[in-house]
Amino acid sequence: LTDGGLQVNLYTDAECTAEVGGVSVHLRTRTDYPADGPVEIAVHPERPVRFRLELRIPGWCQRAQVKVAGGDPVAAAPGQYCTLDRTWAAGDAVTLDLPMAPVAVVSRPEIACNTGQVAFMRGPLLYCLEAQDAGGLELARLAVEGEAAEVAVPAGLEGATGLPALGASAMALDWPGDGPAYAACRTRCTGRRATVTLVPWFARGNRESTRWTALLPVAIG
């Protein structure tokens, strides 16, 4: 509750009732976030009332869109609040769409030990590779192919948490060492290729005792 409006900061299934401008307003949120991006918010004031509904747009989401009461979707800037200032009536609906394309991310250049490596995120979740999901490749000798490393969400591929897993193309390094030394070298790779499965970082180690990593070296050439 803010001065003259309501803010929604956490996207989960929830309901709340607050008094805005002397009018009782009930909000109901339904979503599968962070497994999926759409968020449905139903607004039910006891009588029509004007107020600001402010939706937090996560900084990671570059293409968020908001649609109000069946209108056309409009873009919402990342890292800010999207303010909807209007007269609300019972049954008005807001749809917030937070697209969750998997992306490769790199560390700040000041972190020298992470040079030449990428991590993968989908929405707000960091993903990692566990040894049993490495497609038979040795985890310590594995690299992601290409400077523009990409991953996808294969149909029906879900982890133990029910959240989507990711599939990425990887290969074993033609390199006798392991650890950060070969990552920094960004050596040429001529090893065997495989498709690996990435799971949400918070769910790591829940199936068996194993090794895992969130940073993967990028193979060149």
C-alpha cells in the first residue's frame, strides 16, 4: 500500500484486501512464476475508484508487456515500476507478461577468474550443470560451443522441481588439464559433442551426490 495506490512486488498466487481512497479493494494474483512469465491480476473494488496500481518490472526482463481490461498490450521498462493510473471497477483484469527466453550471461570484466566463461539464466533463475546431466562428457573437461552460446527449453523437459530444464550443446575439450587454467586459455576444441541438461541452481544436488558448475568455458574455433 502506497500513498494513493497499491504496489505489487512479488509475483505468486496471492490475495489481499486494502483500503484505497476510502474504498476497500481486493486483489487476486494467479501465476506460475518463476516457471512461466504470465501474471494475471484481478482487481475488485467495492465500488469504482481511481488509484495507481504499480507493478514491479524485474531488471532482467527486457520485453515485459502489460495489458489492462482487455486493451492492447503496452511495453513496460525493466527495473522500474509500471504505473497504471485509472478508475478501477470490479472485475477489471491486468495481464503482465514477463518473457523468459534463456540467455547467456558473463561476469564483469574485473572478475578475471571468470574470463572466457558463461552462465545461463532463464527469467530470475540461475541454472547449472550437474555431472549426471553432462551427456557422458567429463564435467571438468567440458565447454559450450560458440561465442554466442545459446540454450533452449526442450518440450517436456522438466526437472524434479517441475521447473523447465534447459538443453545446451557442449563438447569435451582436447586439453589435458581441468579447472580455471583451461577456461582462461579458451583453447581450440576437437572433442566429442553432446547435448547437456541444465537445472535450476537452487535444485542442485537433490537427486544424488554429484559435482556441478554454473560457469562453463566457451570453446573457440
